[in-house]
Amino acid sequence: MNCSLYQINTRVLLSTLGRNATLDDIPDTLLDQLASRGFDWIWLLGVWTIGPTGRFISRTHPEWRRDYVAVLPDVSDQDICGSPFAVAAYAVDPALGGDAALARFRERLRSRGLRLMLDFVPNHVAHDHPWVESHPEFFFEGTQADRLADPGRWVGVHTGRVFALGRDPHFPGWPDTLQLNYFQAGLRAAMVEELKGVAKRCDGVRCDMAMLLEPEVFARTWGAPSGTAPPPPFWPDAIRATREAHPHFLFLGEVYWGYEWALQQHGFDYCYDKTLYDRLVAGDGPGVHEHLVAPLSYQSRLARFLENHDEQRIASRLPWPAHRAAAVITYLAPGMRFFFDGQLEGRKVRVPVHLSRGPLERPNLEVSQFYSQLLAVIQGAPGRSGAWHLLDPLPAWEDNPTSPSFVCYLIEHALDHLLVIVNYAPCRGQARVRLPGRAWLEGVVELRDRLSNGRFRHSSEELTSRGLYVDLPEWGIHLFSVECV
């Protein structure tokens, strides 16, 4: 079954409720609304403790500060909470109400049939994490000469030692984090225990940059010590140990670079589908179709999104007709349907994760109305559990070049059948869409467009032989219910 996830930037939400608001102050009306719209999962971003060092670095980093001012011209130090990915402790920040407030929030979700997702950051921790003093062997240690020679990779900490900054292989280190050393068996065991502790307090985790722990990636980033093999895979044992205590615990991986399939095999329930996102943002209709050809066993375990805290708001990246078309393609593909707070209202400003306040934006009523329509389709029986088929668009006539930009699905369910047709291109296009022969598809067929309420009748023989002729404007959409009459 396809599930839906709604991500909330916790600290930004709380800032709208009052200066000292905690998780207890999140209104029941918001939770009721999310449940009524069919969401299954609520991801609270950034509930863990952020230490004073992380806040200080976030407030004094010149480049980050410029980003804050661009988003929030009246930004003050009070608005800069520090990055939620520089975790000082896997305990709910006291400013948010602590672990007790989280437990009460989780119960409120449960009473509405909603499940709670939290963050797990496996690659690095904050400078003021307790392990800096108690387990310095859990980090990569350098010298003062290393720090002076390469300050983008090394940093001095309060104990006088020099440790490597957390990083991925393509960029300089994140200055508010320290890299964990997965060559250390003790560190791997300690992180499994941290994960098990998180699992006691929620129903699933979103694992930050999960592919960085893959042995070849980690060894390439940090280099194996002389005579040392790459570290063993972390995720299979960690997921197995977590599920021994919590059998239905869910793992969502932030995964890039083609590692989605590998991490699915490690036990991840879902992995980010950045490929689909990138091709949609690029306006690449043929590339979108090519991506969706992959086996359903893979497709159904991808998390489909148009925005999250890392990406620019989709309303700022695509013009509205293309945004609308991309949403239909994204959220009627199989897998997890992943939405970000503000997306359904058409917000355009991406708030840096270091901030606890964002600018006020008026909802876009056209965007809101469209998403209400789309959510009704997504959360209906076909959208949740229908049998999904990718259809191959055919040329409308010989030498017509526009059909490759069409993206077409048939979703079958005993209660309803959906036919999705999108011309994902900046120009008008034509195609024929041939439906597969089915026992239920016979006689006269009525196609009712769920977005425009237009109705069309065709013979089943035409639909399964020549195919339905469609002529759509740029970014045009048909979202049909298919009924034999």
C-alpha cells in the first residue's frame, strides 16, 4: 500500500505558536486536518538537542548568515537555533518540552491513526556531543598542523584535540559537526544503541545521508588505515537489531548516487527518489518515463517528493502549470508520497534549517485548491492500493515528435480505475494512449476527468486497439476515472 508522509520543520512551526511554545502546544486542529487529508506519517524535523557550540557556529558563520538575511531580513540571534543535523544528544531538546512532551505528542498522533517519524543522523555529531570527552576514539583525530593546513577538514574542540569535520566526499566539511569513525567497531555498536533508543520514541526514522556509511563510500571519503579493510556495512545489522525490539519500525533513507537499490536490500523500507525529482525539475519528460520503467519491486519502495527542507520550494522552481503536472506524475507513482509543510499552500521561500523562524507568506488559493483535489485522488482506494502500470505513449500520427514527452499510468482497482496522462513538455503535444485488454474493459467506456469534471465516451475496442487520442497543451493533464457504462 502506498503511504503518505508530511514533514514539519518543528521549530519553525512552534515559532508561529508563541515564543516559548513546545510540542504540547501543537494544536489538535492541525493534527485533525492532517489525518483528514489522508496522511499516514508525520515527520517532526529537528527535535533532538542542539548544543551551544552548534548554535554559536550557526550564528557566526558568514556565508550562512547571508543566507538567513536573504530569507529573513530582520533575523536576530534568537531566530538562529542551530542545525538539527548537528545532534548534541538524542534527547528531545528541553526548549521543545523534552521527551515527555514528545511522548504526549506521539499519543495524540496515535489516537488519529498517525505515526511519528524522527531524524537519525548516522554520519556525524555535534562538537559538544558527550563522546568528544568520553570516547575520542570514535572520531578521526588529527594534529594542529592538519587543522592549520586544511581548516575545511579539521577543527579543534574544547578538549584540545583536533577532529575531522563531518563531510561527504564531494564537499568540504560541515563546520558544526564532527565525523564519526566507522572503522571503529565500538562506534558502530554505540550507534546501534543510539538507534534503538530513538526507536523507543517513534515509529520510524528518516536517516540522513544514509549512503555515506556504505563501505566503499566511507573508505573513499576517509581512506582505510594501512592494512585495514573498508568498514563492514552498518545498516543490515543496525536495522535487524532495531527490528528485533520493534518489528514494524520503518526506515526511510536519504539516499543519492545510485545507492537506492543497495539500501533497499539492506532493509530500508523507502529511499529518496532524487532521480525523478531532478528530471521533473529539468522538464525532461522522456527521462521521467525512462526512470519509471524500472521494476515495480523497486519503484514501490521509493519516496517521491517535490520538495523537502534541502530543496528549494517547488513553487519557486517551476511555473505553476509545470508544478501541477509534476505533482500529478510524482504523487500518483507508486511508493511513499512525501510532502513538506507549506507545499500544499504554494509557499516559495525555503527556510534554512538553522533558523527557527521563517517569513510570513500568504497561501496561494489556486495551489491549495489543486492539492485538495489531488489528495482526494491519492488517498482514494486506487491511489493507495491500486495496481499501477506504466503505459507507453504512441505517436498520434506518423512523424509526430511529441509523444515521447507524455507520461501515462493506468491504476486498476475494484472500486475505480484511474488513467493518468500528462504532456510533460513546454509545448503542445499529441499522442495515442493504448489501454491493455482487461475483462472489466468492455463496451462503452466513460472517462471522467477528476480535475476538470469533463466527461468523454469511447468504445473499449478503440481504447485497446488504436488507443485514446489526446491533444494537450504544454504541461497539460488528464486524470480520468475509467468506468464502463
